[in-house]
Amino acid sequence: MIQNTSPQADNYNLWSFKPLKKLLVEKNMSKMDFIEAMGISSSTAAKMWRNEYISMKIIDDICNKFECILTDVIEHIPDGDSKENA
């Protein structure tokens, strides 16, 4: 059996982008507006909406662009809660 040791395997559903979704609603910004403003690909955005791994550089770029802190973008999902918050 091959173990997947990629960052995606280790971090899947440990973090939620629910705070970012709330931030976009507060700013009256659509997903497409967000993608264009950030200059990210639609596949990267889709990973975020599915709470999958993205680089910390992108998260840092989001914090800088929106002048916010990390917890305005992502939140930690405690063990056992990943299916409830997905």
C-alpha cells in the first residue's frame, strides 16, 4: 500500500475557508470577483471552496489584499469535526 505523503493528504479538511466566505459576503464580492482580484486560478479557488490544501503564500496574499488576519480567512477544524464543517 502506498501512503500519500503530500501536503494535501495531511491537511485535507483540517482547515475551513468558512471565514473567507463570510468576508466575501460582507464585502459583497462574488467568487469570480475574488478570483479576479486575487489573480488565482479557478482550480485554486475550487480547492478553497472544498476546504482542500492551498499554499500558505496564497493565504498570505489574501490577508495582505484584504488587510485582515489569518482567522478572517481560515479556521481550524478540530479532529472529528471535518465532516460536519465541510
